[in-house]
Amino acid sequence: METVLESGSEDRVRGEEDDDGRETTKLEETLSDLPPRKKAEDCPESYRVNSPDEVRVLAIAESFQRQYSYLYPDRKPLLLCPVNECGVKKFVSTSLRPTPNVYPELYTWEGCASFVANFLSLDPLEPPVDPPCHLLSSTSVLRRQRATCFESATLLCSLLLGADYNAYCVSGYAVREMCLLDQSQQECPLLAEEEGRSVISEQEPQDNKYTVRPPMELDSRFLAQQEKKKQEAEAALLLKQKLQEQSEQRPADDPLRGLRVHCWVLVLSGSWSVQENFFIDPLTGKSYTTKDDNFLGVESAWNNLNYYVNLQECNNSCKDMVFDLEDLKTWEPLLYGAVSKNQLILEASEGNEEMTVSKVNDDKEEERPRVLRMPTSWVGPISISQRDLETRYPEGQRVTRYRRAKLERFAPWISEGLVTRLTTYKDLDCTEVVMVKEWYQHRKDHLEQREVNKVDNVTTERFKDGRSFKLLFHRYTSLSKDSQHDMKFSSTRVDGLVRRVDSPFDMTEMFEGRSDFLYYRHAVFKTRNALPRPDVDNHQVEELIRKLVEHFHRNTSKPANEDVAVRVFTVGFQCRIDLTYHLEDYQFSPSKRTFILPREPTERRKGEGFTPDMVSSFQEDPTEKPLHTLALHKMMVDLMKEKEEVSLQIKESICETKAIVECRRQEEKHVQLYYSPWTTTGAAEARRRRQEMERQALEEQKWLQEMETDIMAPFLIGQNNTMNLTGAEAKRFYQDSLDKYKEKLVNQVTFIHSRFITETNNLQKKQEWYQKNQLNMTAQQEEEYQTYCAEKMLQIQVAKKRLSMHKEAAPKKIDDFIQKLRADPRLKPHLPPL
């Protein structure tokens, strides 16, 4: 098959762009989903008009299509020249625009495939057995966030070409589940990852021939055989149930198998350390081998440099296909002699040597016939913003259904920090929920994962380091004091606590790295509602504890018969303390000692004193001397003090558990997130907070200005409802305000009068002093006296004048105040006219 440029073909290409009515109708339906600004007249010129090179390529493509249909009448027409959003035919290779990206997330094929699969939603082909008649540009697809498999593959291939991958769009046939993005019969990838981690954790360590062999286990062979038979029967039953479920839920045979058109991306080896060729499904972002059963056949492949038609048989799907696109026996190119991606890679690797050879052969190349190169892409720059990477999913979320599972993914900062939710079901119809797992990010409470078991009604939460109380793990049935709480803490706690299990009847704590070698504590309480409160003293706490058990590690600085291993405090009719000591390497039974505590004095009986009968001991070493009575008494006193300290620690532990539960309840009620200022969401949140602070400051300033001019403001202090007053409240407020204002005027007059009296008395006293001492006064003292009298007379006159002015202005001020009160809209409707 040869590519021929016939006369008049260019005119036919220009004339046929508007002839296909079906294409126009389909295009109008697609364009209805685009933003209003994306109209034909608003598009760039390259979208609306074909350049001379593009017209020439379209003519070649038309001739190529005619020859292909003549030579292969049983094969479907090739997808060569679909129309774009402006109704103009464009060659598919020119729809690819290699786009390098500045974001590290899009440097690899995994990041590009994940972005395209998550950012776009599927627009199924209609009909599913024919290639589409239109192909929108990648810029329109990014704005629309909906795309066919061909448009998704075009966008993904453009990103991969920009990342320097040797990528091609492939048009072919695939299974129904891949074409329709139906993953309901597949296992969820998250479940597979968790199962893989559990298998790795359960693997036994490899045997080392240099380690000491463990002692022989004397197990019954008969019991082992019975257990093996039981396990085999359970495995067979489980396999039978699984096969039965698969047969029941097996989808019906696809009548269109082998005819459903699909488009995906082929990445050839040779770039970015790609060792083998592989496929990428743009709808899921997953990679497949070129021999995968999901791909049933290939019609053609293209990149931004050329278009290739497959000449190989696909009777065995794609398993026997060879993807050497430069092999003319297996692939037919549209443009013979055009530059390929491999040639560009070779030229880049050879560098200067290739340039030198090209200079020598310049004259020879001029004599050769010129080869038509693929025109540059008509698509505008593909711009992916930071906000697109953050939102990631259409409308910020995406739901995918798997076998017995539903996976929901959310953009950060949208749903209280929730990024992933995995719901597993018991049945294949997904009606009975078994487990709900949620993953979080950017939470101020440091919550990372929440697991809700719907069968047992148990919630498990996991946190990262940095939250209050060093909490890392929390399992509970409900956030209430009557439920059981299993908590794990970071090893950086000062008290060495790593785990606490608190229930209404008992509490268990485990420690690591303590200086007193304590690693286990278990407290049993008497009644369900008798748990300590912060206001309960230590003596009452001791009465609420029934039994207290503590375990200690070996302290090598002490002899084994003096190092306590287990300490038990028992509270009841007869309080006692049981001590069990550590064993030496050559011992078989530990030393023990029991103290029966004396009864405390009450109103009816006296307190008991210490006697040797209150202590019973067992010494493993008979040659060791027993302790004297005084030493035993001192030991018992120290143990009683330690019992009080342990009771205080139990009280603090219970109060801490209540504080943690209350803190978690408030955190879930008011969820707060961390917002990074380097993200669009964080910048928007910072802008919103700044605007809110400015609004509040403006409202506060406006309120202060209103209060300065509000005559009722001084009298509204302490009033709860100052805007809506009833008739009785308005009358009472009117009378109280008037009385307070009159009292204020009277206080002012009283103050001025008191100043007048004080200054007058001071002047009189000074005059009397002058009468007594005027014969003995110096000239300076005389001058000071005259100055003092002048100042006092002025002050007395001013006070007298102010007093008379206040007395004269008081009635008018009261009348004006009354008028203002009556004119206030809050009081006017409730006051009778004067």
C-alpha cells in the first residue's frame, strides 16, 4: 500500500469538513458540556483553520484511507481525521502536543497515568463498536473533566511525550470491563496491599544454623493429623463457596466481544530506563504487559511524528504481536521516511558526530526528494494548575466499585481531611457492610486512619506522632465512659506507658523503659459506677480498688531473692500484700512473702499493731537468714506508702482516659485542618481568614461609633435582650434610665459643692494662720500667702460659677434626656405620649 497525493484532493478535504450531518449532531451534544466561553469564535485560530501543511496531511490521510479500505474491506475504517470542538477536521497525530511539566508528580509515567485516570470521568463511546467521529483537544478535556477513552489517551500520551517517554496512542479492541471502566469483578487494590503486608508480617524468620536449637516439642502426631484434616476440610469448603459465588456472579458473555473499540497508550522500551514494552490504560492508570488478555486486538498506533497501521493478525489477541513500528512488514506508516522517535533518541545520543556527518552530506540530501514531516500540533498549551493537582477528582471525589468493596477517594481539605474511604461488604450484592476504613490527611488532631467494624461495632483510630497525650492508637465501641478503651502511646512518654486498656471494671497498663522496672499493672474495681473522679481523694480511691497486680523486670543490681517480680495488693475484709521474687538461674521455685495489713482504727474498735504473725515467708535458699521483725515492719510500712502512690497513679490514669475521650469527642465535633500556604486551598483559606478578621474589626469599630452616639448605651450594660423589649420592660428601662441620669446630675452637683466647701475651708484656715503669724513673717512668706489666696479665690469662684450653671442647666438637661429617650425606636412604641 502506497501513499499517493492525487490532484484535487485538497479541495475535497476542504469541502467535506461540513458534509457529515451525524458528526455535527454528535459534536453539538459534546460541546454542550463545555464552558460557555469555549465557542468556535473564541477558540484560537489553529482550532478553526487548517494550515497548508495540515491540509496537505489531511489529503494524504484521505488517500491513505481509500487505499486501506480497498485493500482491507473487512476491517473498520481507521481513525484518521476526527473533528475537533470547532467542527474542523484534524489529523489525530496533530492532536498530540508534547507537554513537559514543572510538577514532580508528573515526572514519571505512574504520576501522569494516575492524574489522567483520577482527573477525568469516562464518556463512553456511542456506539461502542465504532471509533468516535470527534476528538476534543486536551485543553478542552481538562476544562470539561469528561473524556472518551481516545481523548484520555491523547492527554496521557501528550504528558508522556513531554516527559520524554516513547509513547503512542493505540486504537484497538478490548474487553467489555475495560471499555466501560467496570471493576466490580476485580479485587480492590487496597485490600490486596493489606493482605500482602499481613503475609509478610506472618512469615517466620529464616533458620540460622549457628543459633541454639530450641528444645523438642512433644506434640501428639494424632492431634496434628486431625488438625491438618480439619484445615484441609475448611480450605476445601472455602474454595467450594468461592467457586460457587464466582459461578453465580459471573457476568454474562459479551455479544460484542472483540468488537468493542478502545484506546490506550503504548510505551516502548529505550527511554527512561524502560526495559520492556507495556500498555497503560488511561481510564484506570494501570500498566499491563503487551500480552495481557484484556487487549484483544490493535488497528493502529500514532504519536506526534507519524501514524502506523497494524498489518499483523490478532487471532491470539496481542500476545504474538511485535511492536517494532519501523518494521514495514508488520506496520504500515502513513508518512514514509518521516522522522521517528527512535531516530530522535539516536541523534540525541550521538550528538556532535551526527552533526558532522550531516554537514558532509548536505549536498547529497538536497538531491534527495523532500520528505513530508508531520505538522506541529494545533492544540494550545496544555496547562495543568496546582489546583488541578489538588482537587485531582471530578468535583473533588471519585467512587469506584470493586468485588465486595467500594473505594471512595476525595481531594484533601474537602471532607474534613478525608482522602480515602474503603467499604467492604459481606455479600456480592454489596448490601451488608462489614468494615469501613478511612484515611485522613492534614488533620490537627493527627488522625491518620479510622477503621469501623460494623459487625462488632468497634472503632479503631490511628494517629501520627505529635498529638496530645502521645496517643497513637485508640480502639473503642463508643466515646463514652461506660465503654472499653484500648489505647497505645508513643514510647517518648515520661512515665513509659505504651498501652492502656480501660474498662468499667478493670484497667490494664503496660510500660517500657521505666527506672523502677515496672512493665505491667492491672487494677480491678469494685463496682461499675465507682470509678474515681478528679475531686476524689486518694483514700477513697483505695477503697474503690479491689485488686492491684504489678509485674517487674529483673533488676540485676539486687539479689534475686530481694528483687520483686510480682506484687499483688488485695483489698477486702482482710487486706494483704503478696510478693513474689525473681528466680536465679539455678532455681525452680521463687521466694514469696505475704503481709496481712493491720486494721485501721474506727469509731467502734481500736487499730491493730504489727505482729510477726502478720507476715508469712517462703525462702528458696534455706541457708539464708530470715529477716528480723523490725525489718519486716519497715518493709510493710514502705509497701503501704507505695500502695498509696500506686492508687494516686491509678486515679491519674483514669482521669487521663476521661480527658482523652472528651478531647476526641470535641475534636470530632469541631474538625480542624492544617492549611499549607503553598497550596491554592491554603492560600484561599488564609485569604478568607484575613477577610473575616477585617470584617470583624470593621464591625467592632462601627459598633463603638454607634455606642458613642447612643444615649442608651451606658444603661444597656448588663442587659441580655436590648433590641426587643416588651412594654413592661421598656417602661421599667425608661424609668430606671431617667432615675440614673438624675442621680448622675445630683452626683455632679454634690461633687462641685464639696469642692467649693473644701476650697473655702482651706482658705479660711490659711487666713487664720496668717492672722496669727503676720508679725513674724518674712517678705517671701508674705508673697507666697498672697499668691495662695489668689489661687484659692479663683478656684472658689470657678466652683461657685459651675455650681450655679449646673443648677440652672439641670432641668433643661433632664427634659432633653427625656425627649431623647422617648424618641429612641426601642422605647417609643411602648411609652405613652406626654
